[in-house]
Amino acid sequence: MADTKPLLPDTFWKCSNCGNTIQVDRPPQTCPVCGQQCQFINVTCYTPDCGFTGLDQRLK
């Protein structure tokens, strides 16, 4: 049986205004939660401490 789950992007972005974290390839222009045009901070894990995947809990 084939796996039918869609692949999720590997990049996590955190809104600098409200702190909402989303998992998308590229951050949106407007935050889907606060509705503001915010800067999004990349909070993806790029270190061996969290296995180079997922959300880096130290940045959350």
C-alpha cells in the first residue's frame, strides 16, 4: 500500500509579531494568525542537537 500522506516542507518560520510558527517552504507576506505584515524568523533545526530536522525548540 502506498503512503498517501503529503510531504510537509522542512522549514519552520516564526512570526516576529505574534510568535505564530508555521511550516512552509517560504514565509507568507502576511501572518495568517495576526494578519500583520511581519518579518518571519527561520526557526528550523540546522544542528546535530535536534537531528537537523524539525523545529529547533531552543528558538521557539
